[in-house]
Amino acid sequence: MTARIIDGKALATRLRAGVAERAAALRAAGREPALAVILVGSDPASQVYVRNKIAACEQAGIRSLHFEFDSGLREAELLARIHALNHDDAVHGILVQLPLPAHIDAQRVIEAISPRKDVDGFHVASAGALMVGQPGFRPCTPLGCVRMLEDIGLADLRGRHAVVVGRSNIVGKPMALMLLGMNATVTIAHSGTPDLADTCRRADVLVAAVGRPRMIRGDMIKPGAAVIDVGINRLDDGKLCGDVDFAGASEVADWITPVPGGVGPMTIAMLLSNTVQACEQA
């Protein structure tokens, strides 16, 4: 068996075209969607992510505001900036790029963002809405994974077992809740789960978000499974790879996302969609 590719880049391109149409309609009605992006420090990866998000906003017709501070910024100053943006009616979404410097409480910063502008979906109010199945902003990466599953015909996972390897609040737990919403039976595992290979082999849908290069081997995949690789790791030679051994898994799975070109583009597409949604609801 040779797995079919879930082309996140192509799907994101289609979705971003729809977002651009929605943004154009809002601008025609005199309402310009706007996203404020805050970067603290000089982490190279974060700088790249922020540049990509700003460029994506421009392409979609979303106004972006970029606030960049050095790593010595006091937490109180950051909270004051967020407070001002919360009360700026011309700003519809607020994104604080993580990670933050160690002296800043990231959770306190996230909770300072108005739930109406929490387009990253990390606020406790957003998490609560997801938990009880109420409308709200969903975290962009899990939401992108769901859209990819829907695109390959797996919108209803009734009778199927999904395994999420990675239990972080950013990906693992929200991903599990969304899969439950798709009627799947869900198991959350992590790198230290006993008999992890056996757990993974039970998965009709396997989501890898553990943060270890090629940790999920081909012999850990159930034949015919759909594999969503959230991981993005840079190797010593500078190349990127996911948490899944793509070559080995491709011989067993039915569907698989590549790295790069899989989940990453979808995360940005979902951020743009959430921002336009925030403007539509304002």
C-alpha cells in the first residue's frame, strides 16, 4: 500500500481564497478585518512564523498590526498593550506569538486577551466552549487537522478509533475534543505511554504531535489508517521532518500528511478564517 497524500498546502490555498472573498465583502461594507500580532524577543523561529502570518494577512485582505518588543519587556507592559487592543474596535483579532520569555506568565497573557478577539483559540473561554460543544474560536492547528480529515471524506468518525500522541493544551487536548465531536472513540497518549506502539496500531486516525523527529515508525501504524503529522522538527542537516517516519508510514497508511506542506499551511489558513469570523461577529 502506498499512502495518498493529504495536501494541506493545496487545501489551505482553496480555503484562503474563500477567506479573501469574505474579507472583501466586509471591506465593501465598510468593515476591514484586522489582526494584531505581538512578538516578544528575538527567537528566530517565532520571527519566521510572524512574518508568514503577516504576509498571509496581506494576501487575504486582512489588515495586520505588528508589535515587536525586546525580550526584556515587562509583563505589565505587555498586558497593558493587550488591554488597549481589546478596547480598539478597529482590531478584531489578537495573537501573541509563543513562546514568551521565561519571566512572563504565558497563561496570564492569553487570559488577558478578550475572548471575542482570541483568534488563536487558547483562552479558557474558548476551551470551555469547545468542551461543551458551544460556538467559539477553535485552536488553529487542531481545526486545520479536522478540515483535512473532512476533505478526505472523514467528517464522521463514528465507529472509528482515533489516537492523539501528544497531550499539550495547544494541540493534544483540543484535538481530542474535536475528534470526539466527530463521533470518534479517542485515546490520548504521549511519548511515555506504556505500549505506545500497540496503542498507535489501534488507531484508524492517528494524530502525532509529540515533538520528536520520526518517533512514530511505520510498524506503529494500523494498515489503512489516516495519519496527521503535526510535528515539525529541524534536523542537523537543516532539513525538516515530522514526528512520523514518513517513508515507513506511507507503506502502511491509507492517507498521510507531508512535512512540510501538511498541517502548517492549514494552521495559518484557520487563523485567517478565525480573524475574519471575529470581524463578522463584531
